[in-house]
Amino acid sequence: MIPLLLLLSCTDYGYTQLTMKDSFQQVRRNTVDILLVVDDSCSMVEEQDKLARNFDSFLSAFEGADVDWQLGVVTTDVADGAHAGRLVGGGDELELRTPDGRLLDRLAWTLDWPATPGASLQLSADVDDATDADDVARWCLSTGVYGVEDRGSPGAANAVCGAGGPPPDTGGGEDSGGGEDSGGGGDSGGGGDSGGGDSGTEEATVAVGDVLISELMVDGVDQADALGEWVELRSFRDVDLDLSGFLLRDDGGQQAVLPAGAVLPAGGFLVVGRSALPHVDVVVDEGLRLADPVRLLTPDQPDVAESFAELVAVGTGGAGIEMGLEAARLALADEVVAADNGLLRDDANLSLIFLTDEDDQSADATQTYLRDLGALKGDAAFRTPGVFTVSAVAGVAAPAYDGALSCESDDGAAEYAARYVELAATTAGAAESICDADFSPIAYELGLTASGLSTTFVLSQPAASETVTVKLYADQAEDSLIAELQRDVDYRFDEPANAVVFDPGQAPPSESWVVVEYELLATGQEAP
């Protein structure tokens, strides 16, 4: 916010009271780098999910503000030097488990694996042993086209990776599962009689090696991620296998349950997807979400909310000693790690957001981290509002006594995060309770803080409350009026603060002018 006293205003002297007119310009176009530090200890699955589900609320704070933002995610775990402070993303893992939790197959991939939008990753056709399936050399990008532009062989045999032969036949033979019957009829395993008594479905225990994850579409181009992702399972048994109730899951808490009738044909394939596309045999409505090969989110990326949800789901396998401030310093101030992350831009503000149910346990003093992180933005970090902010979704209320929890509810419990709360107060960041059931207002407030948009405009002189009127202008010209705002509808007047306040979702747009006209509170008159 840029408060300017009467740039386009005047002061009129009436017979009884002084009429004032204050003008404020909303923040100009903002460029901001956002680092989200997520606690990946064992108690954080639900909180990660709540933030992921409310990313749209976070982005809504940028609407109309023309904010050029980019966002990266790190964890509070700095025990592993190879990953400490480095942006998560680009890799993922997928497990196939029985209903009772037995692990049948696991695949983990990283940014070093081959990846390109519109091409599936497929296991080489000559792999028939689970011990070979985790080797990146046994995986390659599909070349056969099965949709409009997407490449892959869902429900059909893969190519032999590295053989240099022709792409796999996806034309759909009788047993390929990739033709007209692949959507759930015949022998595809997705419908019809595939789950019935005549199918020869195996009722015995499915063992390790019976089924492998043989292909997956991580980043299709024909459909949005929320529709187009799929996983292919390959059978190495000579009988049909009933996979009803089996689980596809990852370390970040995502879990899809295969529905009743999910049958893997003998020696064949079963394609599990997120929507009823022609090549999908079994649809799972939720829990299947594969990470795109990105680590740094920007507003021009497709399906950015989908990518954010996967980045935030960092899992719960981190060290129990949460060092969020140290992780942030490594991510941004360590020369090698910061260069690898590529997050900081010279002309951008810096917004740090911590999501945790514990206080920070980093080695150095809080003020040391404030100095080191603020120094990345120079002197402006400590004299210009919005250039450097620290926000926290944590235990933000001081406990009643030592050892007590900061908050506790059906939606979580948290210790008092004194260090994060101190930095939020010092940098005018947001401090929100992680125990709240609804994260949508929290996400919006975090986005608003990161954007730099102002919602509170303090008047230059004490105002007679009943005389306050507010107008919104596009620029400083009188003929650029956008609207005459309605009190208690578009804004409210906070008498104790002597300020015009806009509720979340109603902040004036970027670069607009807020003009407040009022009569000066008479000398000796007390505010109501």
C-alpha cells in the first residue's frame, strides 16, 4: 500500500467541520518468490492434505493483482545432506499393496529418469522379475500414439527399451486391451464377465512377482492431469487375478483403492486411471496422483494446483527434529543449494511460509536466521513492508503453562511455535493456527500476505465515523471512477483503528486508488 495524503484530493473548510479526503494507492505489480517449508514428520499427513486441497484459495488472493509469483517446497528435515534444503518435486513413488497391506511392487523415480509431457514411462517388455523393475535403465519413454497426441501403450505390450525396434502395436488386438474393448469389456479386466465365476479368477494369495507396475502416464497432454493420469499393471500368472480392494499408494499419503471387479487378466494388463477414458479399465475417483516433473511452480504452468498438491504431500518419513529455519537458510542462502533450486530473483520480494505442528529446533538463534534470510533482499527487507515476510501455519497461541499444547482439536494438535511466531510478528507476516478445520481462509491469508496486497487503510486524521465514504478509482483522474463502495458490504470502518478495512476476497485491485472522504472528528469529541 502506498498512502498518499490528498494527491488527488482537497481540504474543504465548512462552517462547522473540516472535510478530509485521503488517497491510497494499492500496491503496484508485485513479483514474489515463495518458499514453503513443510514439516515431514510422522504427524503431518492431514495438515499437508488440508493445505493441498485449498491451493485455489491461496491463488485467489492473487486475482486481479497481476502478481508474478513462483513457489518451491522444501521439508523441515535437514538430516540427509543430499536432500536438505533442496526443492522437492520431479520424482514420486508408487506402491501396489494387498488389502491387508502386503507390498507387491514398488517403483520410485526422480528427475533423473526420462520424462517429457505427453509420453508415458514404460517398463521394458523383456523385464519379468521385480528385482529389475527399479532400474532406470529398464524404463524408457513410449513412442506409440494411443490418443490425439499422447504416446504410450496402455493395455498392450511394451517395447523393449534400448532395442531400437518399432514402437509397440497399440492398434488393439484381441488380447491387447488397447482397442475398442479396452474400456471395460471382454478380456480387458475392467467389466463384463471379467470378475465373474466363468473368468477363472484366482482366489489364492497374490504373491510378490505376480504383478508389476509396467507403465504410467505422469504428465499427459490430451487431458488435464486430474483426468489423464493412469497406471498399467501387468500379470505374470496364467489365471485371472482379482485385485478388488488392492491399493495404489505413495509416501505422501495418497492412496487409491481398486474397486470391486478390478480383475487383471491372465498374462495381461489392467489400466487404472482417474477418469473413464477409452484406454482405462478401472477408474479410481481419488487417491491416485502422480507428480509432474517440476520443482518450481509458476502461474503459467497447466494444472498448477494439481502440481502443488503433489509437492505439498512430502510424506511423514522425515527426521523428528524439525529444523525449518535451517532448511530455509540452506534452500536460499547456501550458494550451491540455492543455485540448484533457482528460486531467488533479484527483483522479487521473498515470502517464507512454514507449515508445522512443532516449534523450530534449528541450531542458531532466531535473530540469526532473520538476519541471514533478510539479507538476501538487502536493506529493503527491514525498511520496506512486504519485501521480506515470514508466515506460519503452526501452533500460534501461547500455551496456558509450560509444556501445554498451543492448540488441540479434532483436526490436530500442535506445540507452540514461538520462533516462527516471533519472525511472523517481526516481518508483518501471517500467523495462523494449524488446528483449524478449514484451511481455505488460512490459505487465502497466506496468499494475500505473499502478494503484498493491502486490506487495511489507516486514515491520516481521526474521522467522524458516520461521515466516512469510500470510492475506488482506476488512476488519479477524477473521471476514472470504478465504483462508489458500500459500507458494510464492500468494506467496513474500524473505529478504534480509524481505518477502512476490506474483508478477504474484496481487497482493492493492484494499482487502483482508494479515496476516503470524511469529516474530521471535532476537537474534544470522543469517538463512539
